Amino acid sequence: MFPNAYINYLVFFHGPRDYFECHEVLEEYWKQNKDEGRDSIWVGLIQVAVAFYHHRNNNFNGSARLLKKALSNLKNKKEALSHLGIEYENLIMILNRRLCEIEKKQTYYSLNIPIADKNLLQTCMKCCEQMGFKWDEPSDILNLNLIQKHKLRDRTMIIEERKKQIQKKQNEKINRPHS
């Protein structure tokens, strides 16, 4: 009923608190379904995870900016969030509260996305256990592989893809008919 990428997102969000991995699994799914656009519910959930990643790293400005974007994206998606098994009002309240805490530069702490769908919750908890994680564990803020994951990964493919995109844009400009 729910996409595997979404279930994995919830597992990484509530298990190891690996917000970077939340971003990765859901971004890949979103890219495959890109017709939904940048205001997609998937983008909103990605923004939530990245905001938490930044907050945990004391990047208050980046975290606040992304959480505002996420709230803007998700605020009009009550039906879609409900179809994803999320308690809409509770989620929006939690995210607004977290935004206030971030703006006051308060310390990060783990919290959960309120899941209303009991079958989804059970599925996620079972997947979490199968992956060797504990559901609802607080974030291990001493684990640099988790906290600084973006700095530790191999970025070769990302850099190559950016170079290709820049070259593609330059070629499009060159080949564009002049009017």
C-alpha cells in the first residue's frame, strides 16, 4: 500500500535517526516520480529530514530555512499526509514547535513523525528490527558517521553529475538560435 522508499524513510527517521539516509531514499523515489514537481509531498518530507540533520549539527539557519520550506510545502497537504498514515494536525504542530526551538537556538533532540496508521507503524517497526535498528531510539549524537555523513561520503558521482549538467546548459546556450 505504501511505497518502500517511504517505509525506509520512516525507518531511518525513527530508528537510527539517519536523516541523511531519509533524504537519499526519498529523493530517489521522488526523482522517479518527478511529475509531482518541487512542491511534492515527498519534497516536503525530505526537507523535514534535512532540517533535522542541520539542527542536530547546530546549523540553526539552514535548519530553520528548510523547516519553513517544509511547513510551507506540507501545510496544504492534509489529505495526502493522511493517506500516508500521518496525523496531519499533530505533525504540523510538532514542526512549528521545532521551528520555534530552532529559532531560539535550542539543542536538538529526537522526535517522531506521528503515524496514525497502525499497520504502517507495525510494518515500519518490523523493518526497523530486521535492519538491526531499534525503533524510537534517541539520536546517537556522538556517532560522526551519522552526524557528519554528508562530509564522509564519496562525492565523485555528485561532482561528475554537476559537471555534466553545467556542460549541458552551456551546450544548450551555444546551440540556441539567436533571435
